[in-house]
Amino acid sequence: MTDTLSHPVRDGVPEHGRVPKSFAAKMALLEIVDGLGEGDPLTPERDLAERLSLSRATIRRAVLEVLLPELLPAIVSGGSLCLLLTLNEFGIVLFIGAKGVNTLPVLVYTKGIVSFDYPSAAVIACVQVVLSLLLYAASRAAAGWLGGRRVGVV
């Protein structure tokens, strides 16, 4: 029986020394991503597969496992903002079928352009901005919670 203290674990590499292909792909991808500057494109999947001698499916899985957790907060925030914009205008009114119901943008337009009541239009617009910022902050907090880490509000 061998002593476990004489054979330390080597960063997740098994005792036989062979590194799983998926692990090698993730490590290579992390090195490539760390070397990229802001706005630089990622190396195409085909080139990565040829350079690392791995299948494109292994590369694709590594890309999803490495990059998706980083992209999840942005995807959730973008989706919630799209939902906010969609429901804000006429979506709710159309679904409910309520006649005479005005949304905030229509109310701002009516007060400002139709009746020339600029102070009321400004107050309603400020309320809309505050509501939008609160929903944005809530979506960022939810994205941080779903992503497993805290994301700043702005």
C-alpha cells in the first residue's frame, strides 16, 4: 500500500498522468482567453481543434463551459431589458384588451405634445426613468445571483 502523502495531487491530473481531453481543452482555452485584449475575436473553433488535436465537439463543449458562465449575467440582463421594453409600450394593453389604458410613454407623449403640459410630462418621464433603473438594478442582482457571484449594479 502506498502512502498518499508521498504522491501529492497534481492540479487535478490523475496518477497515471493522462489529462482528459476536455480538461486540456479548457486549460488551453483559458490561456487563449487570458491572452486576448478587449475586443479581440476568439480563435475559430476549427483552428483550435487543429492546433490542439481535439475534436470540434470537445472544443465546443469547452467553449460553453468556460465562456457561458461569464456571459450569463449579460444574457439575463439583456433579456430582462428586452422584456421590460416589450411590456412597457403596448404589449400589456394588447394582451389585456383594456380600452383607455395608457402606458407611461404614451402618457408622456399625450401630456407633452397634445396638451402642452410640460411639467407633468417631465414628472412622468422621471418616474419612468426611475422605474427603468430599478428594474435594471434588479436584473443585474438576479444575474449575479444566477451566475454564482455578485455583479455590480452599474
